[in-house]
Amino acid sequence: MEERRYHSVRLDKEKCKGCTNCLKRCPTEAIRVRGGRAHIIDERCIDCGECIRVCEFHAKYAQTDPLATINRFKYKIALPAPSLYGQFKHVASVGQILEGLLKMGFDDVFEVAAGADIVTRAIRERMRNMTPDQYPLISSACPAITRLIQVRFPELLPHIVDIRQPMEVAAMIAKREFCQARDVDESEVGCFFITPCAAKMTAVRNPIGHEKSAVDGAISMLEIYGLLAGLLKKHSADVNLSRATSFGVGWANNGGETLSVSPENSMAVDGIENVIRVLEEIENNKLRDLVFFEGAACIGGCVGGPLTFENGYIARNSIRTLMKSADVRHPDDAVKTSYLTKYALHTTQRITPNSAMKLDDDIAEAMRKMELMEQIEKSLPGYDCGSCGSPTCRTFAEDIVRGHADKMDCIHILKDQLKIMAQRMVELAKTTRE
């Protein structure tokens, strides 16, 4: 039996009102409403955070590590996502934010933006050895998009770049360099990612493409925002703390990775619904000239993550301003060649399809269920209203076949049946009187 997957996205049933906002917006149809409360289908959830964003009752939330968890380690290293820089207005430089993290209790800081620079160069080296039939190369930076492909577009899995995410690369390098400089054991050092989203938290607990994450925990930006904002006012900037280029910092915004990796014949798309439309075109071979595809589940990129504090558009502008004061060299020139050979930058495990959509392990039985599902769907009204507790009539038919729902759960069918029963009762009453 398959082990239960870890998910950062959680449901607070006490706050759930049974509305259908999340039901209609989930990109993998992972939510059902049963008994007046939402339920998340574990196998289908990709932790994109759309349900957190649209739930006006705050019944969905992201479980992350509390700040106090850093005390499990003798030495603590902060791994700030580039999007953290956009949360604070009027900061003099990235170095000011990094200094603030040190004042919070971290012993060292390693920018994930610097990890992005290394990943940029590794991807560009990878592309030099690719043939045209291997294109487009699909970014692995957003774990929600990778999991989306696992669920809905398994044929595109070979196109996902086999380079680890920037936070993983940053954690590997940060820990090794810290241990060498301080002459301490790696078991005493913890690396903590400051995350803008639930998907990255899930990627730490359930890594994609490798067995164990180099990151020891993920802390929400919302949790540290107040404390860090107060510290920024008390301490002057130290630009020497920053080691990332402007390209690495730009990964916070949608299109930042594309600009770094392959600015020509490439595409950057934000918003998971928009990403789905483009992936459908890639799958149908309609974008034959596309070389590189960057997909971000959140509008605006990581600056629009559900665990960020600042308005995404304001954060995006702040990032652009900070990019002007960063190292302007391209990662090809700024990143040492030794990083490409000294560290295991490539993934070690094949990314496999998510079998959540399968109706049955037995092909013959799956075909039988598919035929039954199509028959049931044809008998449904086709309104896709969600009143049955399933997002569409097709998913409702699937739920019936799986034994999770009954045809009478459809309010329109139930209404028709009640009309028939009422008419029969009238006819019966007339017959009895006669």
C-alpha cells in the first residue's frame, strides 16, 4: 500500500462552510464537498495553494515549520528565497535584509538567488548538449508545476530539466562551506528555507527527483515578516553579504529564470490556469519552436506566493529596483566552473507519473469503468455546477464509478425524480378516491 503523501496545504474543517470556491479553482480536481464540508484528495493535491488563495473563510492554510524549529540545530543557516527581498519597501540593498536575518538568530545566510545563478549556468551547460527533439526544456523551479505535470501531463515528464531546484543547490553549498570554514560536523548544521509558498514546503518533505532534501525546514515569510521588518529599521546595510547576481535576484519575478537561462525562443507563463493552457499546447505539439518553458503557479511568479506579505505587483517592482544594485554579470561569468563539478547538481531519480487519475490497475477493468463513466456522464445535465460536491459532471461520473458518490447527489436529477414521484402520488391519490 502506498504511503500517505505529505502535504503542506491543510483544511480546517471547523471553518469550512461547504462553498464551492475551492472546488471550481483546483487545477487537478483534488477537492470534493461531502457532508457540507470540503475534502482534499491526497493523491491529487499538488500544493499549489490556489485553494488557500480563494477561500474567503480561511479554511485552507499552509503548514510550515515554526521559527523556533531552528533551535534543533547548534548552527542555523537561513536560505532566503529571492521573493523575500520584495516584501520590504525602501530597503537600501539585498545586504540589508541578509543582515536582518543574522540578527534574528541565524549563524549564516546563503541566498537562494545565488543558488539560482548556479542552476542557471548548469542548465545552460545542459542545453549545449541537447538535440532539437529534446526541446522544449521545462523548468523544475516551481514544484507545483512539476507535480501538475505528474498528474495531468505525464508525457511531458522527460522534458523537465534534470537540475535540482535553487533552494536545494543553495542548501548543499551553504552547509558544506559553513562546515569547512568553521570545522564543524554537518549534523550540527540546519538549513532553513524562507518560503513564499506551500509547494516548496512539500518539496522539502517529499523531494522531487532525489531521495532526501538538503533543506532541513521551511519557514513561512508571513511568520518572520514582522520580526525581520523591525530589525531592518535598526541596522545599516552591508552590501558585502550579498553574493547573487541581478539575474539570480530576478528569479523572484515571473520571467526571471527565462531571462537568465534562454531569453530567445522561450516562454514564461504565470498563473496555474494559464500554465495548463500552454502545457496542453506543448503536449499537442503546437509550440514546435519553443526551447525553454518557465511555468509559475502563482501570478507574478514567486512574489505572488500565498505566504508572502506584500502585494505581488509592489513586490515585483521592489525586486526590479534591487536588481539594479546587484552584480550585473551573467551567471555564465559570475559562477565558478568548480561549482558544476564539486556538487551533485543533477537529480538522481526519474520523475514518474502520478497514478491518481487511474481508474484501476487492471487495464481491462479500467476500460470497463471508463465506459461506465462515459455512460453516466451522458445521462447527467452537463451544467458543471458543483452542487453535487464534485467540480464537474465528468468528475461526478468518475466519483460514482469509484463508489464515492451516488447519482441522486445531483440536485437536478433529484429534482426531476421528485417531480416524477409527486406526479405518481397525485395519480395514486386520484385512483384511491375513485
